[in-house]
Amino acid sequence: MQNDDERKIRDLLTTWMAASRAGDVQTVLSLIADDAVFLVPGGVVMHKADFAAQAAPGGPHIDGSSEIEELRVLGDWAFMRTRLRVVVTPPGGQPAVRAGHTLTILRKEHGKWVLARDANLLAPAPQ
């Protein structure tokens, strides 16, 4: 049985995926803490400003799916482990498919859950 915080976190993920598909960068950014940190394989640590620059309007089209495999709420902090598959298509380019797991730490700020840390373990995947 889900509690209210678990439902809100699941809603956050649903909103994130829908906004990503729609190219709604502002909605995605509203789900990210100002001090967020993103870890990606072989890449440098990214912060919210770096994420915003990569997701700017006119950037790549993003589609995908995410399945929560584990979700735990611990007061004003939570973590979730997901299986994620994304298709990133740059303007005028060919789609690239990446898939794998993520480990995300969320924090409740002013009653709203936001992404605080994200370790993305996606690797190239067959289309």
C-alpha cells in the first residue's frame, strides 16, 4: 500500500517523463533541487545549471520509460531505484537509445518532493 509521499514521488516521475517528452524544460527544472548533483558514466558531475543548458529548448527530443523497482521514504528524504530507457534524438540527427538503472535521492522542500541527487547508469542499448 502506498502512502501519500510515495504517491507524490511516483507522480513526480510521471510528470518528469511527460514533460521530457513534451520538451517542457521548465516543468522538469521545477522538479530539481537548486543544489542537485547528477552523476553519469564517464562524464563530469553535473549540476542543475548544467542540466538546464543541455535540456534547453531546441535541444534533443527525449522519449522513454521508467519503472520504479524500489522506493523508500525516510522522513524528508527518499530514494528510488529505477530501470530507465530513453531515446534521445538530436535536431536533424539519429536517435540514440540508452538503458539501465538509476539511483535517485529525493528531498522534500516546502512540502514538495524534488530530485536532489541522481546516479544514472545508462549505457547504449539496441533500438
